[in-house]
Amino acid sequence: LPSRDIHADHFIPWAYVFEDAIWNLVLACGSCNSSKSSYLPDRSYVKRLIDRNRQILEHTDGKLHRILHRSMLSLVENPSKSFESGFIRLYESAIDDGFPGSWTPTVPSSFGQT
């Protein structure tokens, strides 16, 4: 994708979480970001985001590690619980509050072209 078409998108819509926490940001093309709007991605994408955040924590140190770790801890009411359980709870709460949870990206016809 051309860099001008790379957007930062909120996995769980900003309209629900009202914050730009790093655990919740993903890269998306402009058309995907626009079409997603305030929808939740299909549940099949939840594990991918959890795994991405876990891999970042495992393979980084220093400032990025601390920022992501603090950001992820904000999801957990009890520190002995995992980020995964807090994230799934938040995702399911958004569905319960009326945010549709079935969005899937479509690959633009220009994908991969320069």
C-alpha cells in the first residue's frame, strides 16, 4: 500500500472506548478504515490482535514495551487476570451495547499495485 493510504484504526471502535490505546490500534487501508466505521471486526480477528500484542510484548523492551504493557493493564480489573480475558470482556460488552460484531475487510482491487 502507498504510505498515504495507511490508516491507524481502532479495533474496538473509538466511539466505544474513547481512547487511543496502543493495544487497540491496527493498520488498515483507507477503504477498510472507512467501511469499518464503528463496527467491530468479526470475532475471528480477536485472537489475531491478542497474539499481535503478546508478540510485541515478548519481542520488545524499553519504552514501547512499557507503553503497551501499561495500556494492556488498563483493560484488566484484577491484575492476576490476563489481558486476553479483559480484551474479550470489552469486545463482548461492545456487542452487548449494540455495536455490530461482524465486519470483515474486503481487499481493494488496487491492493498490491504500485
